[in-house]
Amino acid sequence: PEMALQFKDSFWSAEFISNTGYEALTQRLNDGRRTCKDLEDLLKMRASAEEKYGKELVAIAHKAGGLFEIRWVNYTWLKIENVGKQHMHLAVELREEVKRMEQFRERQKEQRRKFECVVEKLQKTKVSLYKKTIDVSRSNLLFHFHFYSVSRSVCQKKLYSANVEQLDKIRQDWESSYICTCEMFQQQEEDRVNILRNAMWVHSNHLSSLCVKDDECYENMRIVLEKCDAVEDNNCFVEMKSTGSAPPAVKLFYSHGVILFGAGVTEVLVLLSLGFVFFFCLFLLSFSFFFFLVETPHAAVHTRSRQCQCCSLCSCCFQGDDELSVFAGDTVLVTLRGDDGWWTVQCNGHSGLVPGSYLSPDSSTLHAEQ
């Protein structure tokens, strides 16, 4: 295998306060995070497409019908539904892979943030102290050229020496932290590349496995279709739905009670008996209906044609043309009692309708009837 180059040996800068190496590393990590995010989006879109395709296949298998076919169509429809379910299952697996990628990306982000904070803080301190040391150095040089007092010159040298020592200490701390950060960045990049590779490998395996499963379903469909035979299907239909193996018997023709040739003695006797019973029942129904028509009107006329005298209980004045006004105590002759409560009466040479509840039988009439 190829020898691995180290980040900690390849991203230094000649200038003391330059940060180009660190910026190159952070740019690489940012690009890697975007690549992880792009892969997540790819898997999400592929999962959405697989789920939609699977649901469409299941819906097609359900809506396509085929329920009335006896043998092979139902099986082929079922295989199409199975293919749709396999694509829906692949969508679930892809979403699980997306979750793992998101967790990995967030975990790297948290780990990287800790090291970046330390290095960036030391870098700012180093730059600030470096500028301060440069200013002290210039002041020291100015004192030296203008021959100021020796005491002030010595103090300036001590200050400059202290700044240089402090700057060197900060530089050592920054280098140590930068080396650790480079090692961590390199490890993160190796992990990221491996994770991306494995994710795409697993994704390829999922798609390949799905193609194999789809082909198995279609192969099973072809096996069933090879066994399809029109004669066997028709025989199966006949065995399941057969209604009889012989046509109906010849219908006998009867004319005026004369049975044509071809009828047996038993059939003749049965037909004669049925005919006698039919005509006898018809005769009874006709007789009963005639008796009802004859007796009912006479009974009604007899009941309603009885005449009697009644006395009016109260005075009543009516406005109708067929109604008769009477006064209390008038004696009227009832000629017809209606079933609706109105009686036809005669009084003083006039005839009309009066409510029966307004009349009471005359006492002399009651004695005569008794």
C-alpha cells in the first residue's frame, strides 16, 4: 500500500503568523462535510423515489383487477405487488443509512470544534504578541540610535527580551496544538472517506440485491406463465362452475285437454288432477265473490232504509245547500242514516242532511217499534 503522507508534516507556513496551512485543512474538512450532506440528500431522494415507485406498483397490482381469473393471473398480479413491496422496503433501508450518515457528520463536527477553538485562540494570541514584540523591537532600536539614557535602554532591552520569551512559549503551545489538530483532522478525513465508501458500497449492494429479488419474482412469473394452458383453464372452470351435463327435457304441448303423443299415463293423470284442482278452486272463488256482491248491498240498504221519527235536541242553522236547519223540539222523519254521521231527514215538507248527534228518537216511535 502507498505510504500515507501526514498533515502535520505538510501544512506549515514560512511566515511566523501565517495561517494558510490551517485554512487549507479547514477548507478540506468543510468540503468533506458538504460531500457527506450531498450523499445524504442523494439517499433521501433515492428513498423517496423507491417508495413512490413501490406504492405505484402495489396500487397498479390492486387496480389492475384479475380477480375473476381462476388460475395464473392472480399469481402474476401478486408478484407485481411483491416487487412493489421490495422497493418500499429498500426505501426504509436507505432512510436508515441517511440517519447513520447524519449522526457521523454531527459527531465529527463536535469533535472538530474542540480542537479548532484551541488552535484559533492560540493563533490570535500569537499574532497579537508578535505584533507587540515587533513594536518593542522597533522602540529598542530607536533608543539605540538616539543614545538615550542607559537605564531606559536597559529597560527596553529587558522588555523586548521578555516579549520574545513569551512569544516563543506561545509559539511552542501553538505548534503542539496545531500538530494535534492536524492529526485529528487527518483521522477525521480517513474516517469520512471510509464512511462514504462504505455507504456507497452498501447502497450498491442494496440496489444489486433488489435487482436480484425483482428478477426472481419475474422468473417465477415466467415459470407460471409457461405452465399456462387454455385447455387446463377451461377444464378447471368446468369442474368448478359446472351446472349440469344434460339439456332440459322436451316441453309437452297441451291443446284443449288433448295430450299429444309422447306423454305417459302417469303424467296424464297428474295433469288431469292438477287441472281439476285448479278449476275447483276457481269455482269456489267465483261463488264466494258473487255471494259477497249480492248480500252486502241488501244488508246495507236494509239497515239504512229504516224510517223513524226523531225529535231535534237543539236548534241548528246550516249554510250548505244539502243541509237542513231545524229547531229544538221539531219532529223530523229520518229517511236515511249515513255512515259518516249525517242523516237524511224530512221536516215541514223540506228534506236535507242533519247531524245524527243532534236528534233523539221520538217517544211515540219507540213505543210503536216495541
